[in-house]
Amino acid sequence: MKNLPFIISFLFASYCWSQAVVINELDCDTPGIDDKEFVELLSSAPNFSLDGYVLVFFNGSNSEEIRVILP
């Protein structure tokens, strides 16, 4: 019985996170010209809307924002 609240919380959290968007694949800093880099987003829900999401890229050497991608 002590584990019941934990189990219920875990099941609820896993249900909530199942609709989230995750970074499925990332190819960054390819050798040579930087024209083959990409980010692949994945959601378990078909036709998931990306409204309200923003993808921001930063320069790792000086923490400056270099690109913002809106859906």
C-alpha cells in the first residue's frame, strides 16, 4: 500500500509525457561546410502541433544565440 501513490504518480506522469515532443535525432557540427546539420523531432501523437514550441541554437564557444526556428 505504501507504493500505491508512487505507482499512480508514475502512471500519470508517463501518460502526460507520452504526448510530448522529443529530439529523436541530432546531427551537429559536421566536418567542412555546415549545410548537412539537422534536428529531428518526434511525437507519439500523429499530426502533433508544434504551435508554441521554439528551437533555439547556441554557439557553444560564446553562448550567443545563432538561430531561432519557429514552427
